[in-house]
Amino acid sequence: MGKYKIRKIGFIVGILLMLIIGFMPTPEGLTVVGQRVLAVTVLMVVFWITEAMPIPFTAWLPILLFPLMGITGAKGQNEIKLFTHYAYQTCFLLVGVGFLSGSMVKHNLHKRISLGIVSKIGKRPTTLILGFILAVAFVSMWMSNTAATVMMLPVAMAIAKTLGDEAQGLKKAMLLSIPYAATIGGMATTIGTTTNPTGIGLIQETIGIEINFVDWLKIGLPFTIILLPLMWVYMVKFFKVDKMPPVDISIARKQYQELGPMSKGEKWTAIVFLCCCVLWCTRSLVWGKWIPFASDETVAMLGAFLVMAIPLDYKKGEYVCDWKTGFNDIPWNAYILLGGSMVMGNAFKDAGVAAWVANMLQGLAGMNAVVICIIVGIATALLTELTTNAVVVAAFIPVLVGVGEAVGVNPFAMMIACMLSCNFAFMLPPATPPNAIAYGTGEVTMKDLVKCGLGLKIIALIIFPFVLYGITMGIFKIGVV
């Protein structure tokens, strides 16, 4: 079935489900307002999953539907609000980072980092794959995984053209390592992927656990550190790269040399970027006690201010970053999606829908917590192949509050399981933009993507319960009440 047909069916099914849920007799234990919130939530989830309308536009639907259906201002467990959530604080983390990312791209700092790693890692096929993985993963920690993929694929394609037909496995390993590494690297920080700020914001609003930059490093970075080498070994063995002779990487070295010495703009971007990283990592432990109302968003906006205020040529009015570059690099789609998911998540809780779901799931009480988290992980990992991972997080996390209460499992554990496993999007082009970009090169077939991605997904799903319970909640005590 084509994507266009799926969208048309999703549009009709979403509206029908909203009307059926909205006008059927109110279920026992659910208020009328809660019933209406549930109807809108189902509509948005169906639209998001099928992309019946553009994902950001679907996130705007509460602005239209909440007032028309008498939801906004109504009393659930709390007053249900609308517009304030579209300006949620985490949205401004995306704004600040957009300016930093724009400055990096403008002055080619990201390219210097990536090409430097690839050109120095060695010419053996196995180490070449490792070079691409490390370069893309590191850059993806600090900017969009899509941008990291777009940046490195041309380098891989250029090297691939120098290889003979006997090196098809190496070509495919290079081209697939890039989107996979971008996805895994982006999991490490709060700013590496749109999934993280979306989930972090919903967790804080629904269960009151605040996750700052350092907290998320304790959650995401161990997983990235553990999965990247396993991914490298898997890719090398899957495509039999370890049995191939040395290759020519002079193209990467030439592109690196063509960058020349660091420009003034590049140096200032690196300085501001490093300062922001230090401030993010030390806020909760050092300086945050003296500026108690500062947040990760404060640091991001400081970085944005600095790249806009530091002059490169004061007489000509040239600065490290200009408004157009920074503004265009802000992930506005993610900004809107985050706002819409916050509206939906809070209404789901405040209208009592989460509690109603919890009561319906009482029969699952007593099931092993690890098993439940694994089920959540598998379900979200499968669903994320059909739609973007940020959408899955936005749709699932509000529901998991009620599920956790019903089965007696810490909802935080399930939420983190959802956020981590939503990034295991390795099998299909619609799962994440990096996959679609790699598939679009024409060098990778759907069969390659599915077979290779399935194995990597299984490895990730096996690992995540051990990382979650052994490191995140075991060593660092994140989410342990």
C-alpha cells in the first residue's frame, strides 16, 4: 500500500475514531471532558502515525479542537490549559542549539571534526568503518542526526566510487554505518535528537522528574558508548569487511586539507561551543547553586547570544552567526511537535484520562517490572519503523503514566525504555530521516536495510534493559524514588 493511500486512510480513520469516542456514552470512571480529550488524543496519534497531515500541523490541532469541544479551561483534575504549553521551556533549548548548530555549519567546524577523525583513523576497511561511526556519532551528539548524515554521506560516496565491484560489502557498510551512528550518537545528549527534549519535557510535566543535561548523559551516554562498538563489530561481520584489503582514503584527507587553517569564525564557534558544553555539564554540580533559576535552556540561549554578538568584522557588521543562518537551523518542526505533545500530555493527565487508563489495566498488576519495560521497548521499537521516533514518544509517554500506576511499576523506567527504544529505528526509510537519506543514495537496497537493521535492532533491544536497570537506575540512581 502506497504512502499516499495510508495517509488518506489515516485521515478518515482518525476523524471517525474521534467522532465515535467523542459522542459515545461516557465510559464509567471517565468524565465528559476526559472523554473529549481521549477523542482528540486518538485523532492526533492516528494522524501522527499515518502522517495524514504534516506532523507539526497535527501538533497544532488542539488550538482548533480544544476550544470547540469545551476542553480548554475545563476542570479535570486540574484546569486544562492550551497555549502556555506551546512555549514550554524545553522548546527554547532547541532554539539556542539551532543557533550554535547553524554557526558550526556556517564555518565548517562540524566538517573539520568529522573529516579529521575519518582521515586519521587509518585505511584498513575495519578501521575506516570505525572512523565513520565515531565521527558521525560525535557530531550527532551536538547537532541534528539528519545534518550529520547529510554531511558525511558524500564523503562515503566519494570513497565508495574508488572501490571495485568486489568491495560492495564495504560500500554498504560505510553507507549504513552513517545513519545508524547518527541515530545512536544522538541518544547521548539532550540536544542530539528531537526525541530527547520531547520525552524529557513530558516526563517532567507528567511525573515531576526533572532531567538536566548531566542527568541525561548518565542515561544516554552509557548506552551510546556500549552500543557503538557492538554496532561496529556487527557491521564488520555482517558485510564481511574484516576480510577485505586496505582502501584509499585520500579523498577524505584531501577534503580535510582543503579546509585549511581554522578561520576566525570557526575558532569563535569552537570556543562558544566548548563553553556551553562545560556549563551544561557543571550546572547541577557547581555554578547552579549560585544561579538557582538558570537551566540548560539558559546556557543554550547564552550560546546563541554569544555567536550573534561576537563580531568577526565589526566595521562590516559581520558576526560569528547571522540571524538568517541561526533562524533557519532551528528545528521548527520539532519545536511545534514538542509544544503539541505537551498540550496533549498535560490534558491527558489533567482530565483524568491517565488515571482511567490505569484503572483499566489493574489486571496486569504484579507482572515483573523488567518484563513490562521489555514489552514497552519492543512495542515502541517496532512502531518507530512506521513513523518518526519523536512522534512515538509524544504519543506513548502520557499513556505510560497510567500504565505504571496500574501495574505497580515505576513509570519513569517505562518512559526511559520508550525513549531509548524509539531510537532503534534501523530497518525502514520512514523510521528516521537518516535512513531515508542513506536509502536515497541508490547504493543500499531495501533488503540490505531491513536485514542489517533487524540484527542491530535485536542487539539494541537485548542491551537496553541491562543499561536501564544496571547503569541508569543501578549505578546513577536516576529515577529511583
